[in-house]
Amino acid sequence: MKKSLFFIIAITTALLFSACSDGDTYPADDEPCKTVIIYMSAQNSLSGNATNDLYEISQGAALLKKGETVVVYIDRNAGTEIYVFDQTHTQRTPAYTFSSNLDSSDPTTMTRMLDWVKQHYPAPDYGLVLWSHADGWLPPLNTAYTKADNEIQPLSFGIDDGNNLFGTNKGTSLSIENLAEVLEQSGMKFRYLLFDCCLMQCLEVDYELRNVADYIIASPISINVDGAYYTHQLTHGLFSDDPVDIARTYYDDVESGISSTYYMGIVVSAVKTEGLDSLATLTRELLADKTLPMWPDMSDVQAYCGYNSFCLYRPDYFDAGGVMSRLLPEAEYALWLEQLYNCIVYKAGTRSFFAYAYGSYGNFNLSPDFCGVSMFVPQQKYTANAALCKYGDLNSAWFKTSWAKAIGYPVPEELQ
């Protein structure tokens, strides 16, 4: 299946995206260059917010240094376009406008975009911003990329509603597994991935993407619709030699209230991926000799988003440190936490944040010992309520993830 998928992608790229190279572009010069790609999957309810962020990007472009280029792929209700910004090109004038509607959740579309950037704006490494709706590790239910259906879909990354001029959250989405394949197959080196979308900072996502980027910057909570403030990100974050500055700038902007929606708060962290294999190995070793409760009690563990019928029974997003503190003895937990913080190189959060939980939307207080990364833990309620959930049994879905397999979490008998 994987070989077939990428054979089709390669052929489609050669035949279809060659047309994009005929559009107006701004050729890179011979100076050392840095290229940041912002992939906006905004053909959904966020279409207007994408337009606002495009304006923020244009405002920050004049302050870019020589050799710094921002390539924006934006798919919104008005159409699909590519914009290129640098210190001499700051106007919101498309470098290329696609004549047909694209599905931005389709791996083929992302592959075409990355190939075009690699051809026209080559760089030693790249920064990649993934901008859309998202639901963390959860698998997409709709991958019929040629035709979005009419049901609201939980998702992994992105949502494309097809061609709805009013913007809905009904359509296709991209699995984290396929995202990892696309990025690896691109042959590009990604210094960082910034997920400017909800719930993506979890060990399941980080582990799946550990081989395609040096750093992952994301939030474990449902972020506000304004997301990152791109005028500041262009000057303080996205082109910094230290990707931690992206997360730091994100937090500082929210804390200062630069946007009217930032009162909702934020939790954001930066994960260095090179330590994730060691973390998985240690987790497996520490869990190997344990008789874990079939459904461990997670009451009072920091949650970033609660089990919620309003959100189609997506699971609790528990703080990873809090989860493991319930599963390991104190001394072993301290050892595990040390390894976790070899991966988490930055974390920050406001004292409280807004989140969905247990049938309502309200204020969550942030625990002082939060780690800023979530982790799923099996719970009996996911199996009991499987018939109400779009995915069926969330426990079964999680055991299929690379992270669950790597850590050897014991599968309850009733799921075997």
C-alpha cells in the first residue's frame, strides 16, 4: 500500500505540479538562504483566519533578512494559491494561483507543494508550519481525497471540506502516519515542525515524526482561532537559529494579549526529537515488570482536553508526566521524567486555559508541574462507549499507534 501510494504521488507530481513552475516566482540568489514553508489547510471554518494570518505575514516580511524566504501555500474557500515573501516582496500578491480545487489533506497535494519549494527555494534545511484544524494522534475517518463527504470528521491533521463557499468542518483529513511518509519521502531536512493547530503536542505525534524533524513545536490544548502571531514569528521565531524561540515567541504573544482571543490562554512546548527513541525504550523497560491496572485511575491528573461528547467522544488528553506518575513507583518515575526532559527543551503555559471537557467548555487551571506534552492512557469508558464514538473503541485505535507499540503497554485481555 505504501509503495503504491508514493508511486502514484511521484507520477502525479511530475505530471501536474510542473504547471506551477510556470507561474511567477521570486528566484533565490546565491546568498546562504533560509526557507520557511507555511502550509495552510484552510478550506474549512478557518478560512477567514487564514486571510488574517496572511496579512500578519506580509507585515513581518519587510523585516526579514537577506536570504530569508517564506513560501505560503494557502487553500481557503476563495481558492488555492502560493505566496512568496522576502524583504523585497511584501505584498499579498499570489506567485501562483491554481486553476482547480485541491484537497490539502491529500498526501499528493503536500508532496507537490514540497517538491515545488525544493526546486525553487532550495535550502540546507527548512522550517515547516502546519496550519489547520487538528486532533492530535487520532486517526482520520475520511481519506476519500477526491470527494469530501458531508459528516463532521474527527481528524489527525487538517480538514478540507471540498468546495464549500461558507466554510465547514466537514471533509477529509491526513493521518500522522501519512504525514510522516510525505515528509520523509520529500528528501528535505526539516529543522522544525510548528503545528499551529489544536492538540498536536503529544508523545504519539512526536514519536511518529521523530525521524523527519529535529524539533516539534506545538500545543497540547485546543488553541484559540488566531493561533500564532506571524508578524512576530517572522522576526523573532521562525528564522531563529534556535527553534525554541518559536515556542517562546508564541507564549510571549499570548501572555501579552496581542490578539483579542488570547485571553483563552495557551500551553506550548518544544520537543527535541532525537531523545524520543531513548524515551520509548526506557518506558518499555520500566513497564515490562509491572502489573498495571487494566484501567488506571487518572483522576486529578492534569488534563488538557476532557472526554467530550460535544467533540464526538474524543479522549482525554492527559499530561504525559501525570500519566506516568500514576503508573511507576516514585524512583522509577524520577528516572523516566529525567529522560522526558531530555526531549522537552521548552515549556510554558498561562495559569489557566479554556478547553472542552465533559460536555462543557470552560476554564482549566494549569498545574505547576505540567510537562506541556500529552499522552493517551487506556480507559474503560472508551470501550464502554465505543458505539457512540466515530472511531469505535479509542483504546483499540491507540494500541495501533507506533508509540503504544514501542513502549509495550500491556493490552487488556478484552481487547486482545
